[in-house]
Amino acid sequence: MPFPQNGGYAIVVYNTIKGLVALGHEVSLAALNAKKYNGSVQETTDDLIAKINYTSYNIDISISMFDALANLFNKKTNDIDRYYDAEFEKLLIRELRQTTYDVIQFEGLFVTPYLTAIRKHSKAKLVYRSHNIEHQVWQRLAQQKSDLFKKWYLRLLARRVKDYELQQLNKVDAIAAFTIEDKNTILSYGTSIPVEIFPVGIDLTQYKPDFSKTEFPSLFFLGSLDWLPNREGIEWFIDNFHKDLTDGDLRVKFYVAGHNIPERFDDYEVMGKIFIQGEVDDAFEFVNSKAIMIVPLLSGGGMRVKIVEGMAMQKCIISTSLGAEGINFENGTNIIIANNQEEFYDAIVRCITDEEHCRNIGLNARKLVEKHHDVNNVALSLVEFYTRLT
């Protein structure tokens, strides 16, 4: 469910709906409220709710140790199967009997277990929004592991997810991808249905940088740490730069904020130097208050929403090439690319000692976002895509 917008997935889904509604379209949203993350039902008073037909359904997606072990001896994709609930499927079927839809969009792989039932009960065109190539996430995570059992287990998951993912790609009428890399991967599997690229769209009126409230120099990371690539990346960064930040030459404060930060991250905290803040009340205020955004992504896929948001807030961003994948960037102009420890170190030193350099990169980043990521333009392109299908 896209309420609140505390992660990339929620932000993308929310802004897509907002863009479609602004164009005068009728939108329904059936959302799974995953108890693993939320713990309880989350009520929302967001203004968008009143403008759409909204239904949320609680589902427990937690997996016990027994389930994880049992998964080793069967061929199921438990990481996806846990999102299936027979009662939610019945809810969807009842809705389809009451209302005729032109397009039904599946936001990511984890809601595709309901695809067969929806196809059976609706004549709508079915569009799959590929937030990333899911099995690639597991493959890239496996590549980063030195532990042989973890590497084997992640590769096992990747193979099973890939088998499932490829099956689903052939069951929809069209696919909307975020990046050219993801589109090319999808086409390489022999997909013959339409595949189009629609970048992450955001409401630019929400992003209002105020440099009078920005601490310079300062480094920060903002992201959901229940997503393994984010957690792995920030662990790599802190492990490699903890000494430099606390006792070395990098005389700059580092802030980590985000959703579901594991308790063990508290061990990284050093008073006055490294701050593990957890989930912040106002993400805009947090980002505005810091100067240099760190995106040390080593695995994953799709387009990083937090980078797009950081650019909209005129932040100087230091990211791996993988983290910036799909964004039409120019290294050194609107972002700084660093792919190893030495490159990150050099980039940080340059940024914390040259405020004008950071400002210029941030200004250019904002221009890039205005050109490519305005939600109104993205939504208009998406509707044109739907129209061609119907």
C-alpha cells in the first residue's frame, strides 16, 4: 500500500495514481497491507483517498524458520507465494463483477499471484509495472556474498524467482519498465508484447529546497532497510568508512535514516559523528537539512526513487553506477559516480571541501528531474500507452 510514502515503491504507486487522477481518470486501488512491516492496520487521511475507489487488505507475509527450511526442499517461490491470500482474491473478483475496467495494472511481481483470477473475470488490458527485474536482485545479492551457504541459497532463490517471473511476463498484455536496462532484459527473454519505458515521476511542487536550513558539510543516507540491497549497501559503506568518519580525515557528520532499520545498526552510532536516526517524521525536512546524499548500492535493479527525490531537492549525490541505473545522468555534472572505496573517498573529500561544487551539481540535478521526471508528463505518457492497448 502506498500510504505513507516511506519507500520507493509507495512513492511510485502514489504518484502514478495522483497523476492519473489529475488527468481526469477514474482510479481504483486494491492494496495489500503487509503486517510484516506495519504490524497493524495503518489508517490514512490522505486527500487522495477521497478521489479514488480504495480498498486495503491486511496480510501477514512473515515467514517462519520452518517455512524457510521447508522451502529448501520444494520448488515453490515462497518469497512471492506469501503475498497470495484466497480472501483477497475473492475481494478482487467481487470488485471485477461490479465494475468494468479498461486497464488493470499490477504494481510489481508480488501482486501477480492474482493475475490468473483477474484475467478470468475481466476483459481489461493487463499491464505489468516492472519495478525491477526481481530475480536479478537475488542474483546480484548472491554475487556479493562470501559465505558459501548464503551464496548458494540466494542463487537458489534467484533461479526460482526467475522461472516464475518469466512465466508471468507472458501472461499480461503489456509491460511498463522504468529503465532501458530493464526493458532490454525483458526483451532478451523473447517477450513479444509491448514493453515501454516510463521513468519515475514525482510531483515537483512538493520539493522545495531551502539552503538556509542545510548543514554543510554533512553526509546522509535515506532508504528502507527492509530491502536487502539497501541494507547491504549501507553496511558496506559504514564498514569501509567508519574509521575515516570517526577517527580519520573525513571530518563530516554522517546520518542514516529510513524505514525498518535493524537494531544492530545502533552499534554503528558514534556520538557527534555517526547518527542512526531510524524513520524520520518528515523526509523532506530531513533531506533538506543535509548536504550530500550517499547511495552505495551494490545490487538491486530498477530506478532508485530516492535518487530522483534527492535530485529534486537539489542534493549533491554520490552513487554507484548501479544505484543511478536508468537515470539520464552526466557524471560530474548532475551526480557523482563512485564504484569502489577509493572513488567514494575521493568524491567525499571533494564534496565536503567545495560547497560551490556541491551546489552546482545539485542545481543541475534539479534541471534533469524537471526535464525527465515530472509526474504530470509521465502520467500523460502512460495514458497514451494505455490508449494504444485498448
